[in-house]
Amino acid sequence: MASEKVDIRYAFKVLFLCLASVNLGHTFDFLWLGLLFAIYFVVVGVLNATRRREFAKRPRYNKILAYGAIVPLALFWVMTPSVENGVSPYLIFLPGIYLLYLAALQERSRGNGGFEVFVAFDGVGALLFGMYMVPHGWGFVGLVGFLLALCAYSRRGTAPYKYGLFLLVIAVLSAISYGGWQYWKTQRYRYGAQMAENYYQRERMMGFDPVAALGSFGSNYNSRYNSQVVLRVWDKQPSRYFKAASYEKYAAGIWKLPTSFAKRLYPAYYQVDYAVLEVADSLTKADSLREVEQIWVQSTLNNFGFVFAPYGVVGFAAKDVDSLTYYSGGMVQGLDGNGKRSDWHYFKCRPVSAENVPEACKLPDSLLVPGAGDLMVGERYLPLIDTVIAAMELRDTVADSVAADSTAADSLVLQKMLAYYLANFTYSLSVPGITRWNGAKNEPLAVFWREKQGFCEYYATLATLVLRRLNIPARYVTGFANPEVVEGLPYSIFRRKHSHAWVEAYVDNRWVIFDPTPPILPQFAQAPSWWSVKWEGVRGRFARVMHALKEGEWRRVVDNWQNQSTALLESPILYAVLVILVAGFAGRKIYVAYKLNSKSHAFVSTRSLEWVKKLDRAERDLARVGLRREPGETVGKFAERCRIALSHLAEDQTTLKKIQRARHALLVLDEYESNRWKF
């Protein structure tokens, strides 16, 4: 009979399982549970090595216990709180503890339904799960555990020198790793600055800071990350301009945000975990006068709390926010109020018919009124701005048109300024002569005006100050323009190089987009490669699927079920029902066992009782002539032996009456043998 072979490998295996148990419990602050599993493995190891050394003596592997443990673990997972912007530790702990539980069941029944390979697999899996976010100083536990597993499950008869070679390889790799770490510690300052700069450029969007420096978009255009996707807008027909921020005060090459806001937006209702914040009441829901479309936007980088959205948006949906700050003209900030968020929704309102445009999707006038800061120009810039106005002959245009129509005058100023830029300026990714500023001598706007070349930030800044000098309210705006729409993709893309600056001018009692930047030359417009487009399609669709899984409407059903299940677990009715079910199940088992016992011992048919009496009487009659049935002898064999014995029995040796009774008894035996399968 097969039995356990107890040697040093067996001890290594028990130690390995104990180490995996303690490590898993210690990592997730359930040390008591890890110790219980370790004690269990020690007890089972001793029993399997002594009293249950033969495999047949061990308990049979019970699959019901193995599969049944999934239910309480799943309930525990549902009741655990979720973790925002991270991985819940229970997502690692619960599979680890389940693998450890399976290893315990397999080891208990190994050789009688349990298998050594599953014990090894489950033990190594539990050890790996226990290495997730392992506490400081416990990293060596994983190495020791793997070494124990290697010794426990290595092939028997392996030469000792092979173990030594393996340990030597481990030591060499550890020495190389340690040497590399020491080299990095001594050389990190040499490469640290460059790496920090690369990291800063890779992880941040330049030009969208609350305090924006003029020329910061240059790193978006000239760095190796200029083709990096930063916004995915799930709209096949997106707006051309996506606004991020509008700035109010300009000083020494720095733009600053407005100091006052128009409105604080608070949640009107919720979509699963997303708070819907309306610019005006009841504009985010469709009715008979308008249609409302909800668009999902995903940002891959830090957005500094700005909600990137097109013009005319009537509402937003965001997660982990209590409110948003709405500035006059449409700038929205506060998305990072409770932590950085990388996605949001905006609502576009479209009128059902042209007749309903003014009222159906109209925003309140209080949210569109320009402020005093929209006419602010610093005194140090007045000589430069007046020079620009004179060169463009804008003041004459205003004087000629203001008497007739002020709105026409403002529009004519915009047209004339744009024509001057197109005729006299050149688009360039750099401005010659701008290095470090030194007072008014190297003022960026003065250098830009002198060199007549630069990119969008310089055009928009100078145009904003010129319009303000002419008493036309204007703002410097940053965002994205000209999205990338690829055939076959269900969304549009904004890359770093799509970052843009333009002007908002208050003309005809409304804010209009004025983009003074000349068209980009062909050499600056590089189309993405075929591979990058395909790879981006895979990444975007994967992001959409993960968003649907994490934040979809099905979560509402799950959350509702979770609340109901929590309330049910806290109710005494559940436990009363469980007691009744357990009692009913136990009662049924007892009843079935009683019925089976009654059938096997008490229930005998009438015909069977008659044959029992006949056979008993026949055996007594045969015993009177010396023929007795041997223990274990069947009725057929006994009848055959009696037939032979009666044929040789002399009549004078006994009475005739006994012989006749014996022959009659033999007929009873033959009748029983021929009919015994019929009853």
C-alpha cells in the first residue's frame, strides 16, 4: 500500500507552507489568520508523517468544501469599501487566502484525492500574493520561501553540487543588483537633472498652469513628447476649440487667472458615482425643445483642475467633486478638489429646431458679462501697444466706424488685425532673441513685435492687450484646437502639439473666438504614423471598456444590491431563516436515514416471511437425517449435496417417515432456488 516518504524534503515543504501563511497574514494585517494556517500545516504534516502515513488512511478530498469557500469570500469582497485611484488590497488578499485554503485541503487529502502539484501551485501563488506591498524588512521572506519550495519539490536524487550552483547563481545576481544600486546612488546626481526634466515634460502639460508663463507651449511643440495623446474626446464630430483657462492679468511675461468667479456649481443629481453640475437649472436633460448629448473626455495627464470643454456647454459630470467654480465666459475649475481626476463628461445642448435657439439652450446673461479685468493693460506696456495700434492703423478704423456702428467697428478691428498678422508675421516654434529677460529690454512682446515671428501664445497675448487698449473686452485663452479625427476611431484625439492659445473678444454683446495666429506651415504639421494610430485605437478602446466596467450604469445595480445585502446581513430575519434551513436540512437527513434503516431491518414482505418459515422447516427436516447446511453455503449448493446424500441413504437406516420428510424438504429447496428471483 502506497505511503508517505518522510525525509528532509517533507520538512522543507511544511516549512514552506508555514512561511507562505505567515507572510500573507503579516502583509495584510491578518497575522492571526496566517498563524492559524501555519499551525494547521504543522498539525497536518505531523499526522501525515505518523498516523496517516498511508495515503488510504487520509480523508477523502472534498470538492464541496473547495468550491463552497468561494461564496463567503465573494460576499466579503462585496462588503469591503472600494479604493479610489488605486488597487484595493482585498483584490490581492482574497485570492491569496483562497489559494492557501486550497493548499490546506489538498495537503490534508494528498494521495486520496489531493495532488502534490496543486499543493505546490497554491502554496507558491499564496507566497506571491503575500509579496504585494510587503512591509519593509520582509522582502527576504519571499526569497527564503522560494528556496524552500525549490528544495521541497526538486527531483529526488539531485546532486548536492547542483544546489550549490543554483545558490551561486542567486548570489551573483544579487551582487550585480546590489552593485547596480550602489552605482546608481553615486551617479544619480549626474543624470538626475536630465531625468527630472524629462519626467516633468512627460507628466505635465505646459501652459495650463494657474500662472502661465509666456512661451511655455514651446515645450509641447519642440520636445520628444509632442505627439503624446493628452485628451480623448468620445465624439466623432468634436468642436474645433476646447477651452481650458482664460486669463485676466498680464505682467512680465506671466498670465494670471481671474480673481473673481461668476458662479459656484453644485451637484443637481448623480449618475452612479458622477455628480452632474448644471450651468443653469434643468439644462442637462432633454425635453421637447432641445436634445442633450453627453460626451466623455479622458485626460492622460494632470489637467491642473481645469475642465477642458468646448464653448456652449450646459453641464458637467465629474467624480469626487463637491462643486466646480464657473468663471464668466465658460472657464471651469475645481476638478482636482478631492484628488486628481483623469476623466469627466460635458453636456452639449442642441435645439430641436432653429426657432427655439434663443431660449432652448441659452445660458444666463450673468455668466457672460465681462469684468473690469477684461480691459486691464499694464502701464509699462502702453508705449508698445500704442506703437502696434499705430502700425496696424486700428485707431483710425475705430474713429471712422464708431459713429455709425460700434459693433461693426469692433468686427473691423479684428479683421484688420488678422490681416496685418498674415501679411507681416511668420509662424515659428521659437522667437529669436528671447532668452532671459532683463527689464523692458528683453520683454517677450517687444522681441516678438520686433522679430515678427513666434507661435500662438505671442500672437494671442499681443492681440488681447491691443483689443483692451481699444476698449474691447478681451481675454487670453489656452486650450486645444484642431482635434485629430481618424477614420475608424470612435473618438477624436488631442495631442500635445494641439495645445493652442487664442483670444476671446466681447463683440455684439457676446463672446467670440478670435484666433490671430497665422496658419501653421506644412513642415510643422507632421501626420502620425500608421502604427501609432493603430496602437492608440487599441489603448483608447481598452480605456473605454475599463471605464464601462468601473463606472458604468451596471454599478448602480451592484451598489443597490450591496446596500440591500448589507441590510440583510444586519437583520435577525436572515439568521432565523438560516436556523430554519439548517434544522430542516438536518431533519430531512435524519428522516431519510431512519427510513433506510427501517427498510433494511424491519420491512419484509409477507411472501418473504412465508419462505423464511418454509426454509427453516426444511432445514430442520433435513437435519433429522444428518444433513446440515454449512455456514456461507447457498441454498442451491445445499440442495445439490442433499440430493446426492439422499440417493445413497438406505431406508433401513432410519424410519420411512423421516426420509419422506427429507425428500419433501428437498423439493422446497428446489422450488425456492427456481423462484427466488421472482420475489
